[in-house]
Amino acid sequence: MSKFALGSALALLFIFTYLLGVKPGYTLAYALILLFVLAWLWPRYTARRLSLSRHLDPGTPTVGDQFEEVFTISRRGWVPAPWVEVRDLGQVTDYQPGRVVSAGGEPITWRARGAYRRRGWMTFGPTSVRVVEPFGLFSQERRFKERTSVLVYPRIRPIPDLMTTSAQHLGSSPAAGAWADYPPETGGVRDTDIWILLDLDRKVHVGQGEESTVEYAVSLAASMTAQVSSRGREVGLIANDARGTFLQPHRAIRQDRLILDYLAIAQPDGSTSLRQALAWDKVRRLPRRAIVVITPSADPDWVHLLQAVRGRRTTLIVFYIDGASFGGADRNPTFDLGQDVDLYVVRKGDDFARLVRTRDAVRIA
């Protein structure tokens, strides 16, 4: 029975009792009205006396990491709360830690587990608590506004050893000027060992969620940054996103953390194609030992720009992400890469650690 129907029935009972003058009817009517008022007041009283705490250790998670959150709900006062529904109003994908509990005299604690399904800022909270009185007629909702924000980093995966040249892999003599042959600088102005050129042009990326070209590209850039930085080398990053991101190594801060912080929130929001990007002019003027291009673009023009900016002692590495394997149009790329380019073709589902490097690649087919 709805609250409106019950209220109408009580009003009619009181009217008929008044007209007929039956004393037991007065007693019943007053009792039911009192019960109706108490049922209305109950959840409002108990909701104000509930407290909720949530504890989560944020750490520095990456996509796919597990997390655990602890909830504790307690009640003050002598009026019980037999039905308390807790719901999380946060933005974490596939995570709903709420439950229905009965708040008695002792605090109630439970644990909820989940996994980070995407990178970027994740918000836990606010929290909705709804109290229902024993008769199920009335409820009162209370929102706890406390939030916990966690920055989730891209998935870092094992990748081929970029600090070993392909010539060394093949057992021949190293190519002249290969960047892995030079030790880090110990004084003066330190050159950047590797510049990552990340293509974030919105027009070239396809796929959804983790199985998309942009997530593979970002994961590659993050994995590369982690590998090179762990060897004591310098990494810089340029992206053709909407802001024209340019992250140059700096003595005062950890460059790998700065790049990973950027990659955690990077989006394919650029409107400039890779061949039109101003990044090439920046790369041409910067000291470097290797240039790494990460792109799903099949436009042959950026290849000519890549060759034009290389220096006498610069290694060129290309990670080409095959958009057709992610559901995009089959662009049938057949552009010439030229001499001395290390090429990796990345397709959907590939294990980064098993990517095969091709030396002196002529065509992608």
C-alpha cells in the first residue's frame, strides 16, 4: 500500500469514527495516526545519527591493479536502523561496493575489492546512505560528500630492450652513432637520450577502452619511459595533442614521473596530423640520440619528416600501431621507411615483450 493510500485510509477512518461516535474507533484511529507519524519520523531521526568512514590506500596504481576499500558505518542514539542501504556515487568503472546492513549498537565494517579499469583520475565517493523504517513506508537519504581521488597510471608492460641496437641483436657490428653506445653524461648540460613523439591526433585513433590504439600508444610510451629511466637515461616527450605538449628533461624534477603523470591523463584531442605537427621543428633543434615515433597514422608524409630531422648520430625507432586490427579501416600502408629504421608493428592483442624488431625496413604491409 502506498503512503498516499494509507494516509487517505486513516483520514477516512477518523471521519467515519467522528460521524458514528464509536469510542473503539477513536482509539484505533489515534493509534494508527500515531504509528504513521512515528514511521515518518524514524528514518529522519536515525539518518542524522549515522556516521560513515571509507579508507583506501591510494598508492601509485596502474591500469589493471587491484585495490581494497574499507567501509565502517556506526550509529549514535538508542533508535535502531534495521535497514540501511549504502551506495557509492563515484566514477570507478565496474565498482559498486554498497550493501544493505542493519545498524545496531556496534559499528559495522566490510571490505570491498575492485580493479582499476582505465587510467586517469578516479574518484571514490560521495556516498549515499538511505535509511528505511521497519514498516517500509518511509525512507530518508543522506549523502556523505567526502571524496578520495586517485591518479591511475597507464599500464607499464615489458617491451623489447631499446638500449640494444638491432645490429647487436643480429650479431653484426653496431651502427655508427647508435644511442645505446654512449654513456650518460656526468657533467655539463646533459643531452636527452631519447625523444618520444606521441601521435594524439583524434582522427587516426580507433577502438574502445583498453583495446584501442590510443591506449596501446600511451602504454607503449609509459613502458618506454620506465625502461629508459631505469637505466639512468634522459627521456623527453612531445605530443600533438590540443595543448601541444612538450616535456623536456629538467634537473630539478624526476622527468619519468612528470611524463607518467601526463600520460595518465593524456587524450587523443589533437586536431593537427603528425605530418603537420610543430613537433618536428622542435625535434630538429634539440640534442638527442634517438627519436621514437608512436603512431597509428599511415600517412607517408611523416616518414619523410622523420628522415629529415635525424642527425648523424641519431637512431630512429618507429612503433606503428595497426588500426585495422582494432576495427578501423584497412589503410593498407605501404610507405617507405628508408634505411636504418627500427620498426615494430603493434596489433591488437600483441604482447609488447614479444614484438619483433625489423632492421632496415622498407615497407609495412
